[in-house]
Amino acid sequence: MIETSTETLQYFILVFSIVFIGCSIILFLQNRTKAALFTLFIGSLGIHIFMALLDPFLNDWDERFHALVAKNMMDNPFKPMLFTEHPLPYDYKSWTENRIWLHKQPLFLWKISLSYHLFGVNEFSLRLPTVIMATLLVPVIYRMGKLLFNKESGYLAAFFYALSYFHLEIVAGVLGMEHNTFAFIFYVTLSLWCWIEYEITKKKIWLILIGLFSGFAVLNKWLVGLLVYAGWGLKILLKKENRNQLKSYFDLSLSFLITLITFLPWQIYITLRFPLESAYEYSYNRRHIFEVLEGHSGTIWYHFEKFPELYGVLFTVFIPFALFSFYYKSKHTSIALALLINVAIVYIFFSFIVKTKLPAYPYLVFSIIYLSLGVLAWTGIEYIKKLPVNLSKLPAFVFLIIIGFMNFQYFKIKQVHIDGTYSHYGWDGYRKNKIADTKFYKKLTELLPSKDYILFNVRKNEPVEISFYSGIRSYDKVPSFETYTFLKNNSYPIAIIDYGDLPDYIEKDTEIIKINRNSEVLNETLH
């Protein structure tokens, strides 16, 4: 076990959560659904906190960038910056090195920044908004299932989601562009839930909430956050009585107007204030559709092949049958059909149109997948319940325990976050090295007289983590003689990581602080 300051707390939270989830299953099988949902909610909260506490460092790839931009937004929430200081020229097009950072929409960064203000700048505060959102989806998914099917199917869908490995790794900051992705799918899911409520009750409040949540989805990531309007619009067109009613189009238009009011002001603002950077980022986002960017390629079958990664091998086998059940078991088949059309639209769009491929792209419809699995599982449990009374609950309990454990994938979590024997990035020693490197970043404030120093010769992308932990500006290169002369002439203090191969003009300059990184890391490890 890698020692961290929260090791005992982590295990306590995990055991606490497992106990609550076990109680939740028992309560569910006793038909005490409200109590079962409450204990599932508490258990899910504990599991999410457990995941957020696992890594005492910033994960590759995107988490470290989101962490730093959110930190810098604490002082200026309307000026997203990666690096606040740029003593040397930089490429505004490089989202890993630039100053004004518009690579992602701002809502999730504002939430992280608020968390920093409330709880301090650290890894857990970074992940806390995702913990909260992930936990809140438990009752939301339950409610969706209850409306479409019954309370039992809703509970099972929420249960399967709460223990699903892929979303837990997102909470931990590891997979799927982590906190940005989850904020996006959170609001997409809320917009779908509110649409179901509206279709059943026709209350105006749901129109407003659909518009807000869809707008928030776009304000986290991109225009795919408008997904709710695709299924909604098709439902109107496919049903004759709706197609011929002006009110149907008016309600959709009203909700869509609220969505526009929600996300358009930020787009106008950055276009006016940061015209160069915003124009490039909008162009870059469009290129995801027509080009393979950053090496993320794949065939038209890519996202179908990723089903086991997103939902587990066992669930993948049953998803086709589950989607069939989703339609035929629904109390509102027209709503169910519209939601299934949303799934089809997402997979067609990302499989056949979008050239850049990433596993989490179609994950925004995960709620529909888990709802379908929930109704299929309830069909199976109803069959089990036909067994003799004294035997019916035990097989159902064992069934849910086994499914939950397989879905949770504890041994894989242990490999990634505890033993460090597996990395999603394919790098040997990833966890051990990240822990050692993070200790080094934090120690830089002791090794350098002030934060005014510019540190050179760090590893690629380390300037982000160094800035986050120490506030020191750094570069992943040795300064050229011209750069060295410029910095000296402008009175910038210089430090450099010394691996024993520095050029003479740096070696001979006694004012430059030279840090033997291997020695520092070794000493820190020994202590």
C-alpha cells in the first residue's frame, strides 16, 4: 500500500459505504424503496468521496490543466488563464502552454474555483464538485426510472450507476476528461429528466429547467448539450396530435430560448474580449468533427467496441436486450422511443460523422443505458421472486451483490490507485512517480528563495503541476543563449534542473540556482 495521510480514512469510508449499500439492497428486497434509495444515496456519496481521496496528485491528462485554470480563476473568474505570467513568448494556439485558456467552457471551472475558496486549494477540493454531482444523479436516475417504468426499475438503474467503474474513475480524475466530462453529462442527464417530468405533468416549471440545464451542459463543454431537443423535436413530429398543435412547438421554443440565454452571453463575451483565442478555439472544436486530432482515431466501430470499458463486460452482453425492454416495458412508449432515438443519434454522430474518437464522447446517454439495464434486471428479479417464499430473497440478494461487485471492479481500482501496478496511461510506475514528483513540486518553495524564480529543464507538461503546487513559473527546456541573455538583462532570477549536461553559459553562472532533482527526490523518498 502506498502510504498517504488519508489511508485509514479511505478504508473507513469504503467500509462505511459498503455497509450502507448492503443495507440498501436488503431494504429494496423488503419493498422499502424510499429507505433503500436513501441508504444507496449515502453509500454512493461515500464511494465517491473514497474515489476522490485516492490520488494525492493531479492526474494526467486533463485534470492538471483544469486544476490550474480553476485556481487562477479564483482571482479573476472571467479571465480563464493557464499561466498568469509569461516572461517568454508563447503560442496562443497551444492549450497546454498558453495564457488565455478557452479550451473548455467555464461552468465546471467556476465550480472548482468556488470549491477552492471554501475548502482550500488541494486535490480533494478539485474533485469535490464532481463528487456532489455524481451523488445527486442517484435520485435523479431513480426518479427517471420510476416515471418511465416503476420504482423497482428506477432503484436498480440507480444501483447499477452508483457502482459503475467508469464513472467512478471520472470522479477520481483519471478517465474521460474527468471533471469537465462529468459536469457535462450531469446537466445533459438533468435536462432529460426534466423533459420526462414535463411530458408527463405538462407543468411549466419543467420547461424552464430543461432550458437551464441544457444551457448549463453547453456552458460546460459543447453544443451536444442540446441533445434533449433532438428527441423532443422528433417526438413532436412523430406523433400526429402533437405535430398539428402550435403549443408543442411553442413550448420547445420557449425552453430553447432559455437555453440560448444561458450559454450565449459567455460566447459573446469571450468573442469580444479575447477575439484571437476564441476564434481559434471555436475553429479547433469544429475540427474534431472533420479531422483526427491529437492522435485520437478509430473506426466506425470504435464506440461500440468501448462498451465493455464504459459499462463492463457483463452489462455489455445484455445491453441490446435491455434497450428492447426499455421500450416495451415503458409506461410511456412515446417518451421511451424519443430517448432511444437520442441514444441512436449520439452513436451515429460520434461513430459515423465525428473523426476524433474518445471513449467518453457517447457517455452522455449513460442514464438511458442504465435505465434499460434496470428494467431488464427487475424483470429477472420478478422471475426469481416466483421461487418459494423462503428462497426468493436470498438469490435476489446474492444476484445484486455479485452484479454490484463486478460493476465496481474493486481489484482494478486497487491496481490503479493503491498498488500502482496498472495505469490507464500505459506507463510503468505511474502512481509511484506521480507521488514522488508531487512531493518535489511542493518542495520547490523551500529550494528557491522566492516564487519570482523561473525554473527551466523540467519535464514536458510539468510546468502546469509546478505552478499549481508552488506558484513557480517553469519551462520544459534548457534556455537558449538568447533566452538566457534576455532574462539576465531583465533581472529575472533563474533556476534550472541539473541532470549534468548543462551548457557552459549556464554552468558558469553562479547566480543561477541548480537543482539536482534526482538527489532531491531520493532524499524526500528516504524521509
